[in-house]
Amino acid sequence: MLSDWKPVIGLEIHAQLNTKSKIFCNDSTEFGKGDNQNISPVSLALPGALPVVNKMAIENSIKTGLALNCEIRRKSVFSRKNYFYPDLPKGYQISQFDEPICEGGYVDFFVGEEEVRVGITRAHMEEDAGKSTHHGDYSLINLNRAGIPLLEIVSEPDIKSALHAAEYARAVRQILKYLNVCDGNLEEGSLRCDCNVSVMKKDATEFGTRVEIKNINSFRFVEKAIDYEISRQIEVIESGGEIFQETRLFDSTKNKTYSMRKKEQAHDYRFFPDPDLLPVIISEKWIEDVKSTLPELPKDMAQRFQDEYKIPKYDAFVLTQEKELANYFEKVAKESNNPKMASNWVMVELQRELNEQKITIENSPVSAQRLANLIKLIDTKIISGKIAKKVFSIMLTDEKDPKMIVEEQGLVQISDTGTIEKMVDEVIAASPNQVEQYRGGKDKLFGYFVGQIMKASKGQANPEMINKLLKEKLKG
Ligand code: ADP
Ligand code: MG
């Protein structure tokens, strides 16, 4: 029975650290360069080439560790992880093993309304490998990625569902992007997830055997791969089979995982401290300096938005998904002096437009200042909310200030009692049947009258005044 089981999930997230050069030499990290353009004797592992550690990679790791509530080790050590791959010319990967730079933290995030905490076991620095591509009877190796700095963030096996795993990965990405230590670009491989999954009986005390699904570069696939894997494992065990510790891959077209290789144990790698690299010693002062440069993190920002701008928790959560969006909202809120309306406009009208046109907030055709000006026009009743939508759609292709657009197009709201009264009278006179039904108790028809008057005024009549006058007149 499915309900007898519960999954145990832990994620390893490999984040590419934003640095200009590689972790152990000065080859460029620029993406999209021609094959083997970003290489040197160190990346090629030519005999005698020596690694020198990149200070920015360490600084970005400290930053991330602090944001993930980790302890920063004052002394951490680079080790050799020995294995053979054609795209790993040294025959070992430089990583950190028993003395990683960051240890013991946690990340808090929301899954719907539920606040969830996932523990961080450790985060360690390592170098990326190159890339092989296979072409019929030959293969090519591109070493541009060899030596790209990575921070591997390892979670505790705390995650209780596929959805939580995907949300956890999103939360980590969000923090990395706020810190500006990783661009979070999944398509370019700047962020990859390995998902460890096992299942256990609900009343069991020991974890089951875990399977690792490697190198997933989409959060949707994280969720799908884990869900598939949970069902597969339960099915295998319930039909009398056994789960082996292995590495699997996810096939997103078939929506299935399949076995890649039997999983090595840590001792298979023969880790030992790299004699070419000194231990990394981090002073108290360095940590303090980095701490003082930490930006406001999404969770704190969301809380501040609720306190300062009195917007609902959900809005604050959505608006802080991206730092640029949060900054944009904050500017609109301040300039318009109407944070609630600002959050609605940013979350609904603006986001819809940006999504449809596939543009980022930084390239929004409507600047925060112009959106704030539009909101001020609604607030001061110069235009109605409905007309504002029309003005907004003009603003998408017209750079003028909304006030100018309203004036030029004659969209100012009609708030003159005489004019509105005349429209109300006309509509009442033209709808004797509806008036009779309304007076006979069919209250719902009120909306019909409002609609007719709005139509007659091309949406420009002040809705509050329509309501007031219409109520009076319909009483008869
Ligand atoms: P490896 O180098 O073998 O991948 P790591 O220590 O880097 O090992 O990562 C192990 C990951 O597996 C961690 O995220 C951990 O939380 C998770 N994990 C450990 N045991 C289990 C288990 N029984 N079921 C699911 N996940 C597990
Ligand atoms: Mg690992």
C-alpha cells in the first residue's frame, strides 16, 4: 500500500560561482566561447602545472554559507577525489572532503501556506569537469568547463516530498541570486541538482537504501523525477525486490528514471588532501567583512514588505521571488504612496504582460516611476481603474507619462453630477422592462444598469457616482 510508505529525500545542489576566472587558474569562465577556448596548462592538466585558488570563489562561498546559516570553517582543505573520466584529464577532481568550507546550516521557505525548514549538512567548493559529446564512432572533449568553480550545497535528508524538494531548490536558487554569487541559469548549467531518494515504512526507524538521480537542470524535472522514483521504489520492494545504491538519470521525455551505474562508496574515491594546495585559512575579520556586505535576503525582505507596506503575506512572497521585481515593487509603492495598489498592478497587470512578452522586469517597457504615476491618477480619481488598464496598455508601446496620455486621448474620468445624471436617466428611460423587474425585487439587475451607463460613457464615468445616482433613481 502506497500509504504505508514515506519518502526520504536529500538534495545536492551544484551552483556555479560567479567569478571571472576558474577556481585554480586564470582561464576565463565566459559561457558560449568556442570549444577549448577557455583553457590553459592547468585546465589541460599538463605535467607540472600548479593550481592557485581563486579568492573570489572563497569569498562567494563564505557569503553563501552565511546566508544559509552555516558555520564557516576557519580552516578548510582541498582534497583529491580520484576517478577516471575522459573529460577529467588530471584523473582526479579537486573537491573538499572532511573539512568543507561551510557546515551545518538551514534554509526556511514556504510551500503554499506551510513554512518549511531544510537542514544544510555542508557546502564545499570544487571544480567542474569538462564535457564530452558523442558523434557516431568518435567523441569530442571540450574543457571550457573544466575548473569552473562550483559550490556543492548538500542538504540533510529532511525533505518529505517531491514538491518540497523542488521548492527547496527554488529557495536556494533565489538566495544565490540575491547574493549575486551564482546567476542561477539552469539552461546554461549554472545550477544542477542531484536528488537522493529512498523510501521507508511509516513506522520504521531506519532509512531505506538511497538512489541518486543525477544532474537535473529543471525544478519541474526535480519534482517529476522524485515522484517517479518514489513510486518505482515502493513497487520494487512490495513485489519482493530490493533497492540497490545506484546512480540513475531522468529521461524527461519518457518521464522515467533509469540506471546509469552502481554507486561508488566514498572510500572508492581514495580522497586525500591535495599536496599542491595549502589549506584555506579564513580570518575572523574576513568573515565579518563579508557579513557586512550581505544584502537583505528574500525572507527578510518579504517580512519587511508585510510590516512596512501592509501587504498580504502572499503578495510579499510573490514580489520577493526575484530581487529585481522586489526592488521594482518597492519603488512603485514608495512613489505612488499606495502599496496595496502597487502590489496589485505589479503582480497582475505588469507580470502578465512581462510573461506574455517573455521579458524580464529589468527590461520592462513601463518603468516603476511611470507605473507609480498611473496609480496616482487612479488614487486622485482622475481616471477609473478600468480606464487605467487602457492607459497601461498604451504605455507598453508609448513612452509618454500616463498623465499626458490621459489628456491627449481625453480619458479623464467624468465626475460631473449633471452629466452622469443625464446618462442614468437615459438608460433608465431606455430599459422599462428591466426597471420594472428590478423594482419587483430582482436586485441582480443593478449590474446591468451600471454596465449600460459605463458603456455609454466609454468607461469614463465615475463608478461611485453612478452607483449613488442609480440607487436613488431606481427607488422610483
Ligand atoms: P555522495 O557524495 O555519495 O553523493 P553526499 O554526502 O554528497 O554523498 O550526499 C548525500 C545526500 O544524500 C545528502 O543530501 C543526504 O541528505 C542524502 N541522503 C543520505 N541518506 C539518504 C537516504 N537514506 N535517503 C535519501 N537521501 C539520503
Ligand atoms: Mg555528493
